[in-house]
Amino acid sequence: MNEWMPIAKEYDPLKAGSIDGTDEEPHDRAIWRAMLARYVPNKGVSGDPHLTLFVGRLNLQTTEEKLRDVFSRYGDIRKLRLVRDVVTGFSKRYAFIEYREERSLLKAYRDANGLVIDQHEIFVDYELERILKGWIPRRLGGGFGGKKESGQLRFGGRDRPFRKPINLPVFKSDFYGEGQRERREWSRDRTWDWRARDRDHDRGREKRRQERESSRAWDESEREREREFREERSRGRERKDRERRDRSKERDSKKQRGDDKHR
């Protein structure tokens, strides 16, 4: 556990399916499929994987020329490949870009992630197929990221890094900017002191109770403000109706006096 990192150094489908990388059993069938897969990286892919970026979430209308125009700002591009469907020829919304120099790759990795191209916010990461040991692509149940609606999120990548396990001792991490490591609490027989966990649980329960109470108080104050607003609006409408009736009566009175005068 002390070797925990937010970004996976080796791909494990079981860990990738867990928000903190600690699951012991798969929670969906896709993870089973990834665990049973025997994926071999495509040997027909050329180029240096350590100088190649993956660019995803592209607009279907985005072309190779547009990508080259955007990513050539960071350095000389050796090769650019927009992946297309072999039957329809339509874009699959991701591409691979190989640079000539490492500094260009690092600059694009740092600055291009989150850019908006053709009204789509893109995602940029290193190529993982030939670099990350044990890599399983998304189509086989692996990969990183995913959508919440699918119920098959994958963690440990740049898009969705692992969250720190609850019982993990705090240690200094440049990724999260945390403080110094804290000592674990052990009992005399060198076993984990479960009382510490119970105390943490009690404190968490008390904190949740306070949050619920503050939320209810806030809701009551909101309802009170809404009720006052409605009453004020109702009084305003009544006041306007009275003024409108008074003006109407005054106009009728003036008209009546004018008619009497002409007679």
C-alpha cells in the first residue's frame, strides 16, 4: 500500500476498475473480459512510442490538416494518424501524433490537454499500447476513463487517477501536494488497531449528521425567504391593482365632469 500512486505504472484490469485500486473482485463483466483477454500490441504500428501522443474525444468533422495545424505549434511532427473506420472511412474520434523531439512531446502533453478543437474539448495522453505493461484496450473491457452513464469507469490514468484508499497513511505526494507521512496505529500484538478505524467512522458519522442539520437549516431559511418573497410579490400586485382601480376611477370622474360641462 505504501507504493500507491495516483497514476498506474502497470495495467491491471482489476485495479483499473476500482476507484482506489484496491478491489479484490471484478464488479462488472467487462473487467472479467479484460482479465481473460490475451492482448498483443499491434506490431504493424511504426514509430517511436516514447515520442507519440494519443489524442481523443475529437469532433467527427476534425481532419488531419486541422490536427497538424494545431499540434505543429508545439514542435515538428514526424507522423500523424487519424484513426478511421475501414468500412465507412469515418473518423473514430482519436488520433496518434509522433513528434521528432521529446521536448515537443512534453510541451504538447502539458499544454494541449483540454484544448477546444471544432467545438470539442480534446483529451491528450501518452500512447499506452506499447508503453504500459499489461495494457488492455477499451474494446476488450480495459482502458482508462469512460463515462459515468456506462457504469464501467476505469481509473489509474490521466483522465481519472486513483483516489487515495481510506486506510492509507498520508505521505508526501507531488500529485496531490500533501503533507508528511503519518504513523499508523498498531496494538501491542502488532495487529491493526481497529479502534482507530471506529473512531474515524464515528467522527465521519458525526460530521455527516452536522452536515444534514446544516442542510435542513439552510432549506428552512430558503423556504422562509421564498415565502417572504411570495408575500411581498402578492402585496405588490394588490398595491398595483388598487392604483390601477384608482386611476380608472379618476379617469371616469374627469370624463363625467367634462360631459356635464358641455351640457
